[in-house]
Amino acid sequence: MKWRQYWPESLVLLLVLAFQGSKWVNNTTASPLKSHGWTTQRKLAAREKTRDLWYHGFDNYMTYAFPLDELAPLTCTGRGPDWDHPNDISTNDVAGNFSLTLIDVLDTLVVLDDRPGFETAVKNVIEWVSFDVNTRPQVFETTIRVLGGLLSGHIFANQTGQPFFLPWYRGELLDMAHDLGKRLLPAFSTPTGLPYARINLRHGVLKGEGVDTCTAGAGSLLLEFATLSRLTGDERFEKAAYKAFWAIWNRRTDVGLVGNTINVRTGAWTKPEVSGIGAGIDSFHEYALKWYILRFGDVEFLDVWDDTYAAIMRWSRAPDGFWYRPVNMFNGDVAYHTVDSLAAFWPGLQVLAGDVQNAIKLHMIYYNLWRKHSGLPEVYDTHFKQATSFQYPLRPEFIESTWYLYRATGDPFYLDVAERVLSDIIIRAKVPCGLTGIKDLRTNSRDDRMESFALSETLKYLFLIFDEENPLHKDDSNYVFTTEGHLLTLGQQHLKQTPSARRKMRNIENHQCPAYLPLTENNSGLVIGIRSHRDVEYARELLIQPASAGDEAAWSPYGWCERPYVDLFAYDFILSANGKAVPEDLSPSRVKLDVVHDGFIIHNITGVRIHIVQRLDGNGYDIRKLGHYDVRAGHIVYINDSAIFSPTPRDTSQEIIIHDQRPLDLPLRFFIQSTNPLDAPVGLQDLLNMMDISTLGYSALFGPELGVTASGDEPPLRINDQSGVPVYEDPFNIYGCQPYVETLKDAVVLTHRGECTFLEKLLHAKTAGAAGVLVISDEDAALNPTADEADLEAAGDLGDVGLIVLSPETGKLVSEMLASTVERGGQVKLQLTLSLPAEISQEAEKPFDSNVRLHLNGHLLSNTRVLV
């Protein structure tokens, strides 16, 4: 073999093999050339350095500032409210003359495993803090920093069986939290339920208080307020925060976005009418997901998270998949080419939701911003590639996301990031009397302020990154970190049972996120680290950043610098059998699109609009909206249109359904409709939409023929109203055997079997003006009531009042729905649907047996089943 003439190529090949071979030896590291050296000893050393830095800040606060709110580390003094300048909101929004920093760090002492320090801090709070103060802090900041700190401290001090239980403690922190909560409640006394932004803790809402607030400030109170209600039994707090949350969500725009600022009295969005993930909106998204987790499955909040995430990924995310821009809330157009430091929390939330790959991309942007400035500037212009606000007040959001990503991936790259952050904070912010915020990252001028979150969040998350054996990392309970980094958890005794009606409709009891799947090299199965991702170099180029030594060590000899192609995360599509453009059917009938017990069935796809969203587990897309219906997790969309396999779609314009005889089994749908989606007591149409039951009822063999379309000039039956007929239950006449005191005009009344005949129940309902009567049977068998001819003749004309028998199980579910409207508002309605296909009507409670999925433009629609 004449190999010598090929020696240059052979040499290159050997170098490539040697280079890649080092990856094969240790293919789980970020660098193929050398180990990162993150031994246990190195991580412990970084952890202890973080601990020392935290105590440097805390001890100086206790020495020079306590019992004031904050430490002024350059002058070695304390800071409280700015009494001389009441409109200095940067200070007075957080400083309420209630020892803010001490309360805010209570559970950080738990994370640091400092029981003596925790006990001393609890005693100091009990002895020194009072909320009977003439100050006007922000409701949101007081809630997340103070109320959250008290609740977290109480949970640990009061919980037996763990190291921070205090035997002498008698719930004093909870009593203080209750007192503070009652002082905040008057802020919610608005026509919309949205709270005023600020409140005087002694005098309540002051005359002339501003009526504008931000979405995060009004809609991110539920974790703390609901936890307070569950622990005290005082439901006012949870209801107030609940109503405020849904008052925000129910005002979202047609493209699914909420705005930044809103008028608390009118509910109108105010200028600049932008949406995104940054300041003013951030924690609203966060609390939707975290309340679902803390509550062990309040699925309506999962629905909100899914919808708001899809809208953000569709409109706010840049086409390259890295930036998230502020956009116009009404049409999704880009409003500004800026990102802010608060939005650095988003990758952590993406990890919590299971979208780790997208989290890696955005975090890489913020990491390069940090590298560029040795800190994170407040605002950065992505168009001019220039920071426009150079402050860094030691915010925690970037470090928080780093912790989430390290826990999800285990990649040592995130230890490198944390080490860089720790080093920069020590060099730039550590001063003799504590830690100071940076006024200008270009000059390192300082602002003589140590905000409480520096200790309650920033260093807490840094410590957790290096502390591999922290008990939190082994805790698989429902705990969450609030937006201020406070640990909250609810025991089973404080969790309300999910109604069986809701469980029946939703096929999910325990929603789990997909596990992180690391990338592999050239489909070879060799795992590569974060630094070896192709998009790492792209993120660096976006910020015109040079490669670090660690980056160069992870480079591939083949090279890469590709602009990533990003699929749309969510989009709308109007279906047609032949793939051609067709007009949208704005109101598809139940002949075309129907509700079944575990989802929906499409008999004719032509003109039906669907909204599809990418699944977080990477397994295709899901249909999330079908016509005017919301398709939720656990729902199945059945396709029963054979025209999708035909070269020419059928013409259904003249399609009719012929009924040869009275139908004995009636497909029924029970649902809850909000009386006023914006002003309902809990204000959530999404929850009401979710409590939706499709089942079978059994028609009586007397009275009008139900479930059929009126023919000729006959007036339609009132009970056949396709918009739904109201359902009522008289608690003083549960069998329907007595005359009704109140009118039941055009409604159906729910009764129980027994004490009188079916015909008598119908006659009493007719006299009250009802459109029908529902009778809950006492046996599971199908029952179609009859009546003697003599009785029918004596009864006379029964009019259009129909009678339907329900199974005991269905009756229980409907009763639960009626009971839920007493607490949550809304109106239960009945809708008689047209006949279901034979395979459904014969056995409506069984799922369809089909594994065939629909594909659209090459995308698998995972929650579909094709029946034909």
C-alpha cells in the first residue's frame, strides 16, 4: 500500500480520531480534552465560600442595620422607609419598617443547616416585628418577601420530625402572617378584585391611591395567600388572590397574551400594552405552574400555564429560539428589541415545566451577558447589542435558573457558571460592612444598598448549586420556591380533594415532566456536554463574545456555527380533507364536531380550526383548541371522517339525520357556564370549561320526543336548546313531589327517584315553568319510565316538558357540579347532543380502541385517534 503519498490526510485523520477518542473515554463531560476537576472537595470549598459570603452580609445586617429593613453596606448603617420622600417607591415599596431582611432570610438559615441561627432569628422576629406601622409598602413586595418569609419560617418551626422544629414555638409567626394578611386584604376591595398596588398597613387604602398595577403584582399572590388560608382556616386570602389571578387571565387577548399594566377599577389594560416574560409580568406565569405543583394537581392552573407558555413561545420567542422580546399584546408584533434581567428566571421555569432544551438556549444568552459585564445589566438592547441600563443590584434570577439547570442536567458547565458568578460577586460587591449592589457595571460604582433578596435568593441558590447533599435535593414532595425564593409546602391535611366530576373529565391525576435527555454526537450515542452543543457558539456570536478557554476545549474539529432552525411552537390550522384552503366554519354544529366522555369527536373535518402546540416531551404536537372548545391534557380528539382518505371530499351540506323512532338513550352534556367571566366570584371561565361531562341519559316513553330536530313548523323543544338549558336543584324538594315555590322557567330541575311517580315529578316541573326534569335513579340499569294511559289522560297536555333518568353516578357528578357553583360561581347547563355513532352510544363509558394518529404537515398530532 502506498500510504506515504497519503500521509497528510492520514495525519489529519489520526488527529481527529485522537481528539474524538478523548470524548469516548469520558463522554459525559462538557470538555473532551480535560476534566473539569469538579471533585467533591472543590464543590464543598465553593459551598463554604458561599456560606462565608452569606454570613458576611447577614452578620453585618444584624450588627449595623437590625431592626431596620435593609443594610447600607458602604456607610455601615441601616435603611428603613424614606419618610421624607413618600413617593420614593424604589425604597418605600419594600421598606415597611418591619425588619424586612431578617424575615426574608428565615428559610435561608434552613437551607444553610443553621438551626441555632434559625431559632435566634425566629425569636428576634417575634420580639421585634410589628405590622401596626404607618407605612405604605407595595402589596406584591410585602407579600412575597414578608408574608412568604413568615409562612416558610412557620412551616419549619412548627413541623415535627425535622431538625428545625422548635418545641417552644406556638405559631407566633403564623399569627403575625395572619395579622399582615388582614392588613393587606382591603387592597382587594375593587370592582374587579384586582388589588391596589400599595396600601398603608395602619390606615388601609389611602384616598387618591393610584389605580394602575402590574400583572405580576396583582396576579402573583396565590402561593402565599392560599398557603395562609390553608394554615389558618381563614378562606378570605385564598379567595381574594384566586379572584385576582383569574381577573388577569380572563382579560387575556385573542392571541393568548396578558399585558403589563392594568387598571384595578376598570380592568382595562393600560399603556404600553406589551407582553412578554420580563418585569411586570414574570411571576404571573410562574405562579400558574407552581400553584399546580404545590396544590398537587389543580389542573385549571396547569391549563393556564400550558396556554400562556404556548402564547409566549409563539409570539415572544425570537425566530432563532434564543431571545424573548416584549411584544404587542394584541397582535404579537415585536414592541422592543430588549431583554431585562428579571426575565433570566424563565429558563428555570422552563426546566420545572420540562422544556430543558429551550431553557439551555436562553440561559446561554444570559451567561454570555454575564461574561460580557461580570454581572447582569438590568436592560440589554438586542438590536444594538448594547446594555442600556447598567445596574446590577445582586438579582437572583440568573443564578436561580442555573440551579434548576444543574439539577436537571448534572452538567458541570453549570458549576463553572456558578463559580464565575460567585467570584464576580466577591470581587465587585463584597465590602467591609456587607454586600452592595452595583450602580454601574462599567465603572463598578456602588449604590450603598443590600437588597434583602441578595441573602434570601441569590446566595441561597448559589449555595444549593454547590451543596450536592442538601436535603432539598432528596425531597420529592410538592414543595416549591416562591418568586422570592421562599420554601412553601402543604401537607395532605391542607389539600382539598379534587371533585370526582373533575377527575372523571380529566384523565390525568399526576402530571410529570419528561426527564432531561442529553444530546449525542452525530447520532453515535456518545453523550456531549452543554459546551459542546452547536447552539452554544451561536449564542456567543449573538453577543459578540469571544470563546473562553472552556469553550475552546469543547470545540469539535469539524466546526460549527449554524443559525438554528426553530419549528413554530404553536400555530393555527384550518382543516380540510383534500389539503386545500377552505373557509373556516365559525360555529361547527354537533353533527360536525361533538363532545364525548374523554374528549371530542370530529365527524367532518372541513373548516374546523385547530390550535396545535408542540409537546414538551418532544413527541410531536397536541391539539389544544378545536373550534371553540379547549382541548386539555388527558383529552383525546377522535377523527371519524372517512373523507380524509378519499381523493374527493364528500359534500355534507345536505346531510340530515333521520330518526325512525323515539331514541331511548340520550347523549347528554353537562357543563358550567360563567354568569360573567370577568366579574364572577372566582372569575375563571377555564375552570368552568373544564368541568364538562358527556354521558347518557334515558328518556321517558311519555311526553315529547327528546333528542330529535323539530320538523316542519313545530317549535323546537326548550330542552333541546343547543346553547344549554340551566339546571337547578331545590334542596327543600329533592324528590320533586311537591309544588315548587320558585319559578323554574325554561330550566330543568334535578330530582331523586322515589316518593311519587315519574309523571307526578314531570307535572310539578311543568307547573313551575320548567323545560324538563332530571331524575337520579337508584339503580345502575337503564330505565325508561312509562305511565298508565288513564294517568296520562288525566294529566292532559304535557306540553314540551321532557323527563330524563340519570344513572346514580351521573347524578352524583351533576350534584357536585351544582355544589361547586355555590362556591365558585357559574351556572350548570344541560345540552342534549345529537345521536353519537353506534360504537359510542352502545358503550359510551369505554375508550375507543384505536392507535392510529393524525399527521398534519409532517407533524404527529399525539392526542388524536383516527377511527375510520
